[in-house]
Amino acid sequence: MKERKLSRRARLELLFRSADDESLLGFTLYDEWNDDWRWAQKECLKRLQSDDQPIRRAALWGLSVLALRKHLEPEIVIPKLQALLDAEPAVANTLKYIYQNFPAFRPKGWKDDRFEPTERSRGKLARMLQSDDEQTVCVALWDAANYEEDWRWVQAECLKRLKSSKELQYGALVGLNYLALRGELEPDVVLFALQEIEHEWTAYIRENIYRFWKPQ
């Protein structure tokens, strides 16, 4: 008997029924979501009520991806997120993505604080990385991760700061995520380093590595 192949939608539904946070998170990034984004939105909203924090965080990331693609109904999603804001701090990030991509729904007085990377010389980046000001160091990491050709140097500078202060760790993780989006890093080295880090950005980096990494 010929084996019947499941459709993409059927495979997604099976994974959702397993309630596995890694599956949910991973499949938010696939192109199938563009085919029926309202279904994807509904599945994410459903899991915001989960008692399992990783499931809630994965659902929030899914909604963030939909917002970035401008495939989302803000009038439905925003009230549900606002109701969870006190109980789940990560909601604020998803709301930010929605406000950035759907200006008509921005609260009065809300400001878009999106980071815009700047191309700088290697020497300028190196000097910024020596600064005592942690925000300056973070900006240098982000600029380097977007424009510096020597991605191995950038990767090393980010990894060096993974176990630093909270702000520097965040800066390093965002820098690694930029490299993952470029598809230029060493997956084995980065994934090993992330095993010891407890931060929501580690999940984003893993997924972007799996999707965008280009073998050298």
C-alpha cells in the first residue's frame, strides 16, 4: 500500500496538538504560516493561556513573527496581550513588534525605539568595545554584527560577553542573532555556548541558525 503523505497543514496541526514548545517555536518561522496566518494567530493565542511558561513564550514569539510579517489582526491580539502584561513580562516585546508594524494601533505617546545599525570601521568598533559604557559596547556589537565582514571576530566578541552583566549579555545575544540572520557564524560553537545561558533570546538564535545558516 502506498504511504500517504501528510500535508504541511496536517503536520503543523499534529505538532501543535503535542503542545511541545520547541515544535511551536520552530514552525512559527516557516513559510507555511503565510498560507493561513489567521489559523496561526489563533493557535498562538490559544497557548497564551498555558500554565507552562516556555509554551507561553513560544506563542508570544509566534505572534511576534506574524507581526513582523504584518500578518496579524491587532484589534484581536492587542487586548489579549494587554490582559497578560502584568503576569508575563515578555508580552511587552510582542506588543512592541505590533506597534512598530501597525502604526494605527500605537498608544498615545508611544515612541518607536528601533535600533538602526551604523556601518563603522574596524578601528572605531574596537575602540567602542573598550568603552566603560555598556550601551556603547552593545551598539558596537550590533553594528559589527550587521556590517563587519570578519564575522568570526564579531562572533568571538559576542561570545566573550555572554557571561557578563545583564545588559552586556543581552547585547551579545542580539549580536549573535544578527549573525544568525546573516547566516554567518559557527553553529556548533554558538549552540554549545548557548546551552549555559538562560534567556529568551537563545531560542530566537537557535531558530535563526537552523533557518539561515549557510555552510561555508
